Amino acid sequence: MQEPTPKGHDLIVDDDRTSITVPALKQAILDNLFYVVGKRAEVATDMDHFMALAYTVRDRILARWLTTKGDYVKHHMRTVHYLSAEFLMGPHLANNILNLGLQEAVRQATSELDLDLDLLIKQESEPGLGNGGLGRLAACYLDSLATLGVPAMGYGIRYEYGMFHQTIRDGWQVELTDYWLRYGNPWEIRRPQADVEVAFGGHTQSWRDPFGEYKVQWIPGEVVKGIPYDTPILGYRSGVANTLRLWRSEATESFYFERFNSGDYEGAVGAKVFAENISKVLYPNDEEIRGKELRLQQQYFFTSCSLQDMIRRHQNAGHAIENFHELCVVQLNDTHPSIGVAELMRLLIDIHGLGWDKAWEITSHTFNYTNHTLLPEALERWPLPMFGSLLPRHLEIIYEINARFLSALRERFPNDEDRVARMSLIDEHGERYVRMAHLACVGSEHINGVARLHTELLKSDVLHDFYELWPEKFINVTNGVTPRRWLAVSNPEQTELMISKIGQDWIGDLDRVSQLERYAEDSAFRADWRNVQYAVKVRLTQYIANTTGIAVDPKSMFDAQVKRIHEYKRQHLNLLYILTQYQRLKKTPGLEIPARTFLFGGKAAPGYFIAKLIIKLITSVAEVINNDPEVNQQLKVVFLPDYNVTFGQLVYPAADLSEQISTAGKEASGTGNMKFAMNGALTIGTLDGANIEIREAVGHENFFLFGLTAAEVAAKKAAGYHPHQIYESNGELREVIDSIVSGQFSRGDRNLFRPLVDGLLNTDPYLLFADYQSYVDCQDQVGKAYSDQEGWSKMSIYNAARMGRFSSDRSIQEYCRNIWNITRFGVDAPQAPAGK
């Protein structure tokens, strides 16, 4: 039986063409192969068949997508616009099949065509449009927005080259081009009729009009065109498909014949090169000024495109610009799109003729700002000369916003010029900077952190002055992840077992997963749970062998740390424990400990030398341990290259232990910790980010806790921290550090890891040595717990069963209720605009 199309906007759909019966799916695959891909079945490749299947699935999304758009317009629904410089969506095919409820039908249809569905799913190129957690969170939120029926659009950049492919050569990270569009993208639709223009550089001119009003015209030096590419984001069996709109930059004129004819050959294509560079590659290395310029260009480009698009659609629907904020809410995903505050003011004042006060009322009730970092260096600042050169009109607007803000601040806190200097949008120390996080705080209605501890630290430290000024602005929304991709798609074995016991409603409402708890005490179910986990580990074992050539034992404990490589995430603390165990085994052959496979994955930023050196140390330790017959039956170390969403779908379900060991007070939230626990992995971690809330949810007895708290970290640093003293007093730690320095893990080179070791001995900014003994002791407890497989399985089940609150659906419901003022979901009923 064909699924009914959602209620709402009338739409003529050819039911035969988009039927979901097996015969119709088979015919559609063959038709798309022939008429769209242009191949006959007998000569088609696996990629050709993937494309044909993808177009077949997309055809069945289109009716839902167009109906959803029509309903939003028809009912004048308040719409969320999620602005993010990163969207790590992952492959779409398997997720869309799940959300359509077509797993069995598509599998049968492909099987009857002698096609391997799992093989076709593997053909899909992953859009690498992000660096890590920020982009994966944005993807989860789009999934939940559609699943809950929240009117929403995601806005970002269609980078031609995504996050680099990572390969390992002689233990070092090497970055390779990620041309994810090599075979095309069957999910997107180009919308050239909705293009917009974005300006850069030049200068401004001001005058008084006949009524004495101050007017400004921006005369740009360069103008580029933004072309939108739309991808439908389908909700889980909700009948709703929202839109992800990504912008590609193009020249307004691709070729200038006048310049060419006059002999200026380079000038003839110069504008094209300038324009296309903006959306060419994800996040250039910004250590050099040209990298900083391009990054600012990217951020302004997609933000301006998006705001212009919102205003156009708002007015095309018959609404006045004066009530823009009543129907449009904008969420800034970190500081990257915070230039939007100045850009919306420019559009409202210079283009739409509003006065300053009305424009500011609209702007300050449109934006909301999510902060994702506690690292001061990650709060973006732009050098004033560069900013003014690229965006002269915006600098004028920021000066005016700042002048009015500081005037109000002086009234509230008289004779406190230190506070004024700290809170100014312009950093006046040394080379002057524009503080983008401050602009976001001043111009947003709400400011939220992404875990309870993170929000409290924003209030007490990073944004303390703004909290004292506007305590009502600050709200916590702990991150969440979608159980569709991160459990139902990535772990079909566990999903099937869970459905057999508690049904499938939990996929759309993760709170229902708590029903699994009653089976934790059932020995037969625990045995089934272990069998499923073993099967998943076997799958990863095969991937490891194919990718690295390393043979690992699926019966060993899989101890996983997969995330961006960064000193504060402390992959090197994990290594210190591995080397401690290595030293123990060498001293005491036959020492009885559970066999353990340590899995690492993650990319280092191209310009981050220490992070790259940590990867080199991981691979060097692996080389020694894996080839040492005295220990390699009990210890294995594997670095899996090119960590991405696809890789995550393999490793999260297979892990027994999740390493969440960042220095307390440094990780904003984390989402990998949620994905691991959702799949039944136990966590070893500090009281950092969302670890605190995960521990509360799963039970203290089902979480391995170690290390200093955030308050203790701050106190230790304030009192004077001396890591060398810990090195001298702790014999096992000293042996481990000395073995690294000796060249034992660097083929005799005593200098290779010197920068890493010297940093730990002299400053140790992330307190590895302070937490070392606590971590080692806790890891020993992990080993003892794993030896009791019945007890471990019980803990694993409790972890999976108590993760309901960490669904991104819950996060989005909190945004709707506490930040966006959206109280009704779905497209089957009108919703009144939310007033202010």
C-alpha cells in the first residue's frame, strides 16, 4: 500500500511514478539508470546503480518536500533558519530509505535486480562540509527539525572541496584533496533563479537626504553571485522534508571580453577566480593573512546570501519587512555567521530604508547565538584593517552598534572603564580587532551553551561580563544526536534486537528506549546483546584489516577514542596509559589483563604541529607494540585514517569503551560521548562537557570517572602547577616519558618527540600529569570490570537504555520552547506568528 502524502498544500503527484511497491521501485531504478544516468544495465557500474537508486529515492521525497514548502507559506509559519559554516550530513541514501520506511521494499527490489544494496550504499561519496562536531551537530539538528515537523531551513556553503582526506605516510598525517563532487550529487537541486549578489571591498559614501536623514551607499570593489543548491532533509516518517540550502560562489560575469581584447588576459578571468575561490575549499589554513581574508569572505558570503534569501521569501509571501522578526528566527551556530548582525542592519537600513531604531529592534529579536567553545583562541577576532578593507560598511555599522552599546553600559556601570574595555566590540589592545563573539552577544536575543557545565562556565568565565549585564539572555541546551543515523542506520544488528523486545517507536522517540532497562537483568537477553556486539566488532575487524593490514581480535575489548586531534582532548594521555601497560607486560610476562585493542581516529588541523606529532606518536607506539610478540596478544594499537561520518558509523557501534578524557572545563559538550553510549559502550571520562549529564543519566556505577574537576583544574593552575615534580615523584610515569625520549618508539631518534615531551614536562597546559595516576587507576578498574562479561553486559544495556535525553529531538524541543518561541509542530494546522 502506498503511503499517503502529508496533509496540506494541494499537489498533483503521479502515484504510479512514485509508488513504493517493489515492482514500481524496480522499474524506477531501471528507468533512472537509462534516462538519468544514461547507462544500460549490462554495462552499468556500481556507482551507476547507486545513482539510479538515489534518484529513485529522491523522487519519493520530492512530493513531501514540495508539500512541506507549500504548507509553510500557506500557514504563515514561524521558520527557523539555522546558519552554520559546517554541515557534516554524512551519506544520504541509507538515512533517507530509513526515514521513508522503505528498508524492506528497497532491499527486495534491489535483490530482484541482482544488486547488493549494502554495496550500493557504500558507493556514496560523503559531503565533507565540516571539520567535526559542529557540523555533525548541525546535521543531527536538521534531522530532528524535520522529524518533529518544525518549519526550518539550514544555510551554509557548498564547498567544492570538503574536509581533506587524511592518509598516513610513515606515521605522519598527509592531507589529500576531498573532491566529493567528482561523481555528482544526486540529492541536490540547483536554483539559479534564486541567486543573490554579495559585495566586498570598495568604499562608502554618505549624505543627507531632503528630509535630513543620514544615508550611506556602499560602493563595492568586487561583487560575486551566490547560487543556491537545495537538498531535501527528510524527517523520520513525519511526512515533512525541510531544506538545506548551500551557496556556491560564482562571478557575476565569467569572462570579460573587453579586457581580453585589450590584452589583459589575466584580468579577463580574474573576477571568476576571485569569486569561485570563496566556496572552493572548506576552512583554509588561516595562519597567514590571506587565509584569514578568505575565511572572513566565506563567512560573510554565506551569511549575506542567506539573509537576503530570507528577506526575499518573507516579502514574496506578502509580509512587511517590519515584522521580519516575527516570522523569521535565525540561530547562529557558533561565531562564524555572527557577521549577520551587522549584515541584517545594513540590509534593513541601506536597502529597505528603515531607521536605526526599528532596524535594531528587528535584528536583536531575530538572532540567537550558540557558543560552542571555552577556548579563548577559538572566539574569532578579525584585525581591524583587514575587516575594514573587506567590509567597510559593516565596520561603520559595528562602530555605531558599539558606541550605543558602550553608552548604555556606562550608564549601567558608571566609572568602570575596565568593564567597558573588556566588553567592547573592538579590542583596543595592540593591533585592534573586531570581536565577533561580542557582536553575537549584543545582537542576539538569547545566548546558549551546549552542556550544563559549559553554560555555567560561559556565565562565570568566558562571557561573564555579558551574563552580569543580561542574565536573562543565557540558556542551556545540552547537545543531542539523532538516533536515526547513529543507531538505526549505523547499528542494524542492535536495532533489530531492540525492536524485537520493545518495538520500533523509540526510533522516533528515544525516551521510549528506557523500556529496554528491564531486560538488563535477563541473562538470556544479555547473551543476545553480547552476540550482537560481537557481530558488530567482527565487521569493524574486517574494515581494520582491509584499511591498515592490522589483524585484531574481536574478542578483545575495543577501547576507542575517535575525535578531532587536539591537546585538550588528550589523546596523548591515552597513550601514556597504553605505554604504562606495555611496560608492565614487559616486566611481568603473563600478567593477566583482558586483551585490549586501542582504536584511534581523527584529523589534525593542517597547521597544528603538535596535533600532527600526537598522530605520529600513536602510529609509532602502534608499530612497536603490534610487532612485539611478547605483548601483541594482549595489546594492539590501531590508528584508523580519514575519520568521517561513514567511519563513525562503523566504530561507534563496535566500541566497548568510550574515551572521553578531555581536561575538565575545556570540552563544551561532546557528541561522540553520546553516540558511543547510545550504542552500549561504557564511558571512561572526566567531569567535562556532557559527560556530567551522561553519568547522571546512566548511573554513577555504570560510568568510569577519573580526574580533576573544572574547579580543581582552575585552582591547581592558580596555585602554580609544576608538572616536572609529578614526573619526578611518579615512577611509572617517569619510565613512560623516558621511554619516549629514549627513541624506543622513534627508531632511535631521541629528538622526534622532544617538542611534545618538553611541553608536558615544562607547562603541561592540559594537566595530563596531574590526571595521570587517577586515569591509570581507573583504567585498571575498567579491566577488572570487563573480565566479568555478565556484569559488563548489564552495564552496557543500562547505558543504551538510559540515553533517551540525549536525542537531538529533545534538544530541538528545548530550542523551540525556550529560544525560538515555537510551540506547535507539524504542517497539518496553521500556526499563528509568535509575537514578541
